[in-house]
Amino acid sequence: MSKANRFEKIVNIKNKKASFEFEFIDTYVCGITLKGTEIKSIRESKVSLTEAFCMFLDGELYVRQMHISPYSMAASYNHVAVRDRKLLLKKKELEKLETKSAEKGLAIIPVRIFINDRGLAKMEIALARGKKIHDKRQDLKEKDAKRELQRMAFD
């Protein structure tokens, strides 16, 4: 495998489960503090957001349970796969998120990770409210109806 093929040009890792489980109220794009081997693993798209969530510690926002696979080419200076990683937002945005997330039923969920045009890893997070079972069923019905319409259009 050549070096050029190993790193994908477009990295867009989504948390597909989040849109099914949660109703998004507000979204933000923030930076992530990473170690050297972590960014290389992200460029290889070896990240899992399914179990990840965000929480405040000492007035700063951290993402927890995000799994970034260890970098295969690193020898002894590899990173820990699951650790708390600090998210970088402006102070006003942090204060707004902290007050809103204190409300009952609201959570901060990582939605996707991407590499911007400057080559920096960014994370899109959402202030979200958990969906009820009937809301999930309604979403499934709408999705099935949309799929049926597309099938009819192609037939």
C-alpha cells in the first residue's frame, strides 16, 4: 500500500445512530486536541463515534468514549484508543452549551468528524434531546415511504 493511498483525501466520519436516537436542537463545529498518532488514525478513517458523548469538566468540554484506533505505523509512541479529548470552542459558545445541557433531557452528542480544508480535524457536535419510541417509529415510516417513492420513480 503506497503512502498516497493510505490517507484518504476526504474524511467524513458520521455517527449514524445519533440522528435515530436524538432530535438535534443546535449544532456546533469545534476543534479537538489530539496527539500526533491520533490525527494519522483519523486520516485513515479509523474512528468510532457510536458510544461517544460530551460532558463538561471544570468549565471545559470533553468528548468521552470516542474510539480512535492506534496508528499501525507507530512504534512505541502510540496513543491510548479511548481517552477524554478536549473540544475547542469559543467561551460564549461553551457558556451557552453548559447552561443548556444542564436542562433536563438535553445532551451534547458528537455527530461527525471531518478534516477541514486547512488539514485540521474538526468535530460537529449537537445539543440534542432523546427521542421517544413513537418518534423513532414515525421516522422509520417516513424513511420507508421515501424509499418506496424512489423505487417507483426508477421503475
